[in-house]
Amino acid sequence: MKHLTVAITGASGAIYAQRLLHYLDASPDVARISLVISALGVTVIREELELPVTGTRQSDAELLLGRPTTKITLLPARDVGATIASGSHPCDGMAVVPCSMGSLGYIASGIARDLIHRAADVMLKERRRLVLVPRETPFNAIHLENMLRVERAGALILPACPSFYHRPQSILELVDHLVFRILAHLDVPHPTETTWQGRRTPTGEATSGQM
């Protein structure tokens, strides 16, 4: 049973975090989820999802899920003394989704400006899984250098780049494909309908032949 951390920062793509929480909360393999929302993450959620979150109230988790939850604990971003700020606290993985370029910069520099940056730093120093999901375009040289720094430190960079081979019919299907990739790297079982099954023949059958 896993204990995972989800951080939401101020980049476009709050729906990715919302859907990730949906699947983690429903997973029998996940026991606890620590949720942290930055101040700008609150702004993005309000703009994109039209949810009146505060970043400080436990009810934020239920607003994002659309249902009650006993798994998710909301930790204020300013609480740098929270449990996940210490390496002695067990945590199996952390996803920063979406990950703003500002948060990426702080993590790459080892600067703990808030609980998100400190928790990410803990994941790196304890050699635990840290998944960063940047949603920015185009990247400048500073962004790319920061990604390389955190990747070398042990993080996984998983950009919010949509795929189309599963022939998505809705925005939600596009979002879920990326969320399933995040779940895979957090070692959480997930639906496999968007998993690549090989090229399709004219009859619609899958084949593993060479491209």
C-alpha cells in the first residue's frame, strides 16, 4: 500500500492533477495521498476548473475529486514542517503536476521556498521516485538546463505531451493517456486502453511488425 504525494503548481494543466487524484484515490494499491497546492496553483485551478479551492482547506481535495475522500490529506504549501518535508517520513513517490518553470527552477537549485520544493528535494536526496510534469512551450535554455539538472539528480521529466495513436475522441481521453503514464512511473496499476498494441492491419488487427 503506497503513500504518494501530489503537488499542483501554477502552470496550465490543472486537469492532469485532477484526473491523477481521481485514479489514485480509487486505487486499492494506494493507502494515502498528501496533496499540496501552491498559491499560483490555486489560481490556475480556479481559472481552468472553476473550483473555489484555497490551498489550505481539506475540502479542496473533495472539490477536486467531486466526492468525499478518506485517502487525501491537504497540506498547506507554506507548512514546511509537514510530514513530507522529512526524509524519515515514508513516501513512495511524488508527482508535481503540472510543474511550472518556477517550481522546476527551485527544485533544480535545491531551494526550499515552500513545502512542494522541500518535499521534492527530500525525494531526490532519499533516492525516491519524483515525477515532474512540465507544461510549457516553447522551452528556453534555462528551462532545458534545469530539466537536465533534475534528471541527473534522479527525477523523471514527463512533459504534458499528448499522444494520438490511441485515437482519442475527447479531451478527457487525451488527459487520461498522460495520467496513465504518470501512474505507470509511480508503479500504480492503471487502465491499459491507451497502451500501444502495435500497428493495425487493414482489418483492424494489431501487429507487432517493424515500422
